[in-house]
Amino acid sequence: MKTQPALAFSFTRLLRASMACCLLMAGTLEQPFAQSATPLLFVEQGKIGYKDVSGKTIIAPQFGMAGRFSEGLANAQMTGTGKFGFIGLKGEWKIKADFDAAGDFSEGMARVQQQGKWGYIDKTGQWKISPQFQLCYEFVQGFAIAQKAGKWGIIDKKGSWVLAPSFYDISTPANGWYSAKPTLSEPWKIFNMRQPPPAAGFSASKIKAFSTNGLAPARDAQDKWGIIDTTGAWVVAPQFSNLEPFAEGMAAAEKDFSSWGYIDSKGQWKIAPAYDRAGTFWKAAALVEKGNSISYINPNGQLLFSFSR
């Protein structure tokens, strides 16, 4: 398996910044699709800035760390203080950099960390859910996963537990369906927020998040990845070296531990495996890496622009 070189801005670090939480909305884009005007982050001389889809710089590189734009705002780290706040589409500070870490805005709220605890703020920077979690992630369909005392559960937008923190690991729910690992020694299983926990049923060495199309990547006992539905039936037989959840109709998939591309819900290649790494589509753009070049492509596999690490 290929390993990531230890560079200041590895693809993994960029991917984490630009795709902090895939929203798992799996609707297929219309063809021809409408290319989003959402700014896309890039790196130049160790600083993050933003370009439009043509490659024109619209926010000059100036941030040590920054995230993707979502709901008109992006988290960014202020030079000097190291604190995080949120910027607007022109690079202006919209929410003061007072936080130790931050995620994306989703459904009107963003997760932020202060004094070692995570909570959620609104677009005015006011607390909506006070900092109280070890870790938490973006809201999807009104729910988010959160960790307390080393265990994971699910909260609503008031911060109340709808599923008490009791799992070793868990995925963000979609249409009520989620995958979870109850304990370290147990396999991953399929659950539904609206139904009693199954006494038995499908399990796997790993199940990633379900998307709104009712499908999730799963890994079998031979370490091959395929696609399952909410019953645990294999929709696409295990055959991939790695596989990410669906977004915008496609899932990033790795072939033979050597190259990444994108498949549809039937397991057919929509963008041939030709990249060293590949990220999830967001607003009709995905981050891919080949050699020393990092690029954005559109859902047709066409290059938008490239930059070097």
C-alpha cells in the first residue's frame, strides 16, 4: 500500500481541511451539471488561499489552516494567534478568531472547540450548544455524532442525546441509518434510529457511513471493500482496496492498492482509476492527487485547476 510522504501540506491534510465532513447527499448530478461557484482552497508557499473553478485566485494565500466554504463561510486560522474563526467569500473575517479548532457550517451551525471541549455556534458566532463534548461532527438531517467520556452517541440540534453515548465508534446517520462498532472487540453493525437494535444480522470488519441513497461501503473478512444496502445485502461485491461513502452520485474507490477513481452505485467506473489519492465530491468538485500535483476535477473527470504542495 502506498504511504503519504511527510510534507508540510500532504494530500491527507488538505483533504481533511477541504472535506472535513462529507454531507453524504448522494443525489446524482444532472448531466450536464451546473458547476458550483463555491471557492476552492489551494496551497501556495505553505499558506492556504482560495480560487474559483477557472483557477483564478479570489482570496490570496494567507491562512495556516482553513476549511472549505459551506453556507457562505469557511473556518480559517488567524496568523499569529493560531486561533480559528470564519471568513466570508472575500476573505473578510465574519466570526472572530476565538476558537482552538473549528469545522464546517451545516444546517446553520458549526462545531468549534474552546478550552478543550467542542460545541456549536450559529452564524453570528453565538453558542447554540455549549462546549461539552470530547469531539463532535457536522449536523446532517438534524443529527450529529458526538463523543463523551470516550463513547459515541447521536445528538439533536438542541444538544440532547437521542442515542446515549455507548458506542466505541459510529458513523453519521442518514435517513435514520447508521453503522456502529459497539465495543473494541465487536464487529461493525447496521442500526436504525427508529427501530430497536438488531439481535443479530449483518456485520463486517468495517462499515463506513450510509449515504442518502441507502448505501454504505463495507469491508469483508478478506479486507476487500464493496457496497451494502441497509439490510446488509451486497449491492456491489467486495473487490476494492478502499472505498469512501457516496456523495453527489459517486464514491471514491481504490483499485489494487495502486490507483483511485470514482464508481457509481452499481460499482461501475465513472472516472477511471488514475490517481494516487482521491477525495469526495463536494459542490461538483473533488480533490485528487497524482505525483507531486494536487488538482480539482469535475464529475466528468475534467481538470479544473492544479497546484503543487
